[in-house]
Amino acid sequence: MPDVELLSPAGDFECLKAAVQNGADSIYFGVDKFNARFYATNLGLDTLKEAIFYCKLRNVQTHLTLNTLVKDTEFEDAVLLAKEAYEAGIDAIIIQDLGLAKYLISHFPDLPIHASTQMTAHNLEGVLELEKLGFKRVVLSRELSINEIEYICNNSKVEIETFIHGALCICYSGQCLFSSVVGGRSR
């Protein structure tokens, strides 16, 4: 049986503490920029280091979500945020933007980069391509059946993550650009 990790989201520091205190193995969270939960409560840049330190003291892994598409004018800021998180001891970064992911994989080779569900990895071929690019983990699309997930797990070497609970976008999860057109918000 594969290793099972309880990975919990945390919107703010109080949510993070509650998840840690209730047995989460890992926490994922975003900050005020480059985060698909832009309109939700998030950690601030000022609490990023504190959150990582809090988790490290308790042997809980931390994953930063930089899971939006990054414009050319935002690229440098996204890299600087990733660098700041890396220097603070983040355990992984969850990415949607392929260009940002490729840059981070090249420039921070010991930092695990995870392919966000926003990338819509929904078949073995897509997972294998992400594996070849250097992703450490792929978060599968939420629409997959248990049989499809099992097939991908049995035929790839990359770590696989699946949601057991979570809201779905109004279209397919990971296709939030459509939600942006219809509802005015993609992040």
C-alpha cells in the first residue's frame, strides 16, 4: 500500500494551527499573491516565515501554492516569492504555470515542485510528461475515478496526490480561466 499523507489546506494562521494540532502531516497555503484562492483569507508575506517555523517545530511539511498563471510582468515577483519561501524552509511549491515551474526546477533543484490540480493532469500521458519535466508530485484532476487514479499510480513513478474533498469549479477543476470569463474571478 502506498504511503498516505494527510495534507490539509490553511487559509490563515489560525487554520494552520488547527490543522497541525489535529494531525495533518502537511499543510498547503497561499499568500497574498499568485494563489488560486486570491479572494479567500490567506497568509500574509509577513507570516510566511512564522508559519513555516511553526510547522517545522512540529514535524509538519509545508507546501506553498503558487497555483495561478503568471503574466510576463509578474514573473520576477513570482520567482522572488518562491525564493523567499525556499530560504524560509518551505518543503514544496505547488505550481500551475509551466514556465514558472520549469524555471524553479532548473534554479532550485533541491526544492520539490508539485504540479497543481490547476494543470488538469487527467491521464497517464500528461502525468508522464510532468514527470519528465522534473515535477516531484502531480495533483490529479478531481474528476478522475478511482480506477483511473489507480492506473496512473501503477504506471508512473512520480508521487500522486488526489483530493478527497473540495469544491469544484463551475466547469472542470483546474480550468479556472473559464470561471474568470463567466464570473470575473480566476484567482
